Amino acid sequence: MQVLSKIHSNTTRKPSLVSVLLITYNHVSYIRQAIDGILMQEGPFEIELIVGDDCSTDGTSAIVDEYIASYPNIIRLLSRDKNLGASHNLDRCLSAGHGQYLATIEGDDYWTDPHKLARQVEFMDNNPDYSLCFHNALVVYEDGSGKASHPMTADLKREYTLDDITRDWNIASASLLYRNGLLPKLPEWAFEGTATDLPVISILANQGRVACLPEIMSVYRINNSGVTRTGKGDAFMLGIVRMHKNVDKYLGLRYHYNFTLKLMEDYNILTGIMANEKHYSKAIKYFLKYMFINLYVKKIVKIKDVKTLISLLIPVLR
């Protein structure tokens, strides 16, 4: 595909304005790379960059101000005097975007291909029955685990259904481009969970088809600063449980089997968290929920599950 111009240059073609929603909180080590990846985009259209800074305290805001001084006609800052939380921060950005299309990215992720938006806009312009287009991403581990980087989506398909989306997690939030107006605000139930990716994608996919471009055009970081890494005790995972239950209900239980398996895994993870923190009574409670779903779905009891239950009971019975 021929790239006609920089995104922020004048063109003879009527612009298809893209609003890029950059969600950030305390991303001082990453925010420059995120903004640079947005500003390097090339294509025959204009963009606006809306930065939702959720009252950062680490110098992120000062860096954003530097970019606003250099690109005042492109970058718009939504600042706050107090922290809103990730869901409410995204919600206000959704309301602020004026473009025909919206693209989302968190401040610790970044785009790697200057033609990312151009490819996605071209596809969406030519395929009006699609509500959402995403692409592959590279998962990079910066959490000290030593894991090797890998593509987020290994088994690529050109189109994804709601059954695919609710069964396996294949979509990086920084890869999304979708039609404005399909999600003007988050529904109230979305604020009950601790993550918004699956609610957002499910709502969009429920209104049209979902396309996948195979190219890797962004990086998804696994680090210790992201929202998925900062939950304490069982609070974060209980938010994931609420999120899975709410999305299941929103979709009319059409994919209830997929969400039942997700809940089983959620309770298994909660068991491990509580056992590691030596809260054995809570661990047993979550393990019994896990076992109930496991018996309901798979109708088998594994030897390792029996051993897990015994290991949890021993400290309580002493």
C-alpha cells in the first residue's frame, strides 16, 4: 500500500479523522515511546491524540506537556486533580474522541509500524459491515520472568467471532481500531470489574464483524506497572470474576460455556493467590468453587485436585 502523506500534513483527500485515545497513569519510563509511535503514523488522513492522564505522580504529565508544546494542534490533554481509575479514565476519553474511528493504547504499550493506522483505516473504509479491526502484537516480558517475546496471536484468522473472542484471549488493546459511536460510553456494569478490554471488544463485536490483520504492529508489555499487575490479595481477580459474569450476562448467555471455563480458571488462580498468602480458609472457599465448576463441566476429579484440597486442609485442621 502506498503511503500518501504524514498524518498531520494537509492532503487533497477529505480526511478520515482518527482519534487516538492514550490511557496513562505513572508511565514515565514508557510514555515517550507510546507518543512517538503515534506521531510517526503515515497516511492520507489526520489524527487527534487525546491523552487521558489519570493524575500521574511520577513525571508522566511533564513529558506529555512537552509534546503538547510541540504538537498543539494534534494533542489534547484530559487531566485530573484526583485519580479516577482505569475504567473511568477510558470512559472520559471515549466521550472526548471526535474522529470517525477510535484507536486505543495504554501508556506502557507502543506502536511499531508507521503504517498501522493507514492499513486499518483502509480496511474499515472498504468494509462497512465490520465494527472492529485489530492486528497482531508482540508480547514482551519486562517483569523479570526471563520469558522470551512472542506474538500474542499464534493461530491467526482473518475474521474473529464472539465465540473466538470469549473463548481465547488474542487481542491486544493497542491494536484496536473501531467505528466511533458504537461505544460512546462504558455501561455501568463495566465499572464493576478490574479490566475493560474484554467488555469493550465484546460490545463492539456484538454490533458488527471483527477483522484481524496478521502483521505485528505494536508491543504489549508485561511489566510490574500495568493494571493487571497491581492487584493486591484477591481484589484484582475478584474484579475479573465480576467482569466475566457481567460480559456473559450482557451477551445473553450465548457463550456461557466459554465464560464457565473462564470462571473455573479464575477460581483456580484465586486459590493459588490465597494459598501463597497463607489465607487457607479463603483458598479452600475458592478451590471448592473451582471444583464445583470443574465437576459440572468436565465431570471428573483429577488426582492433583485431591492433593491440592488435602494440602489446603492440613494447615486449617492443625
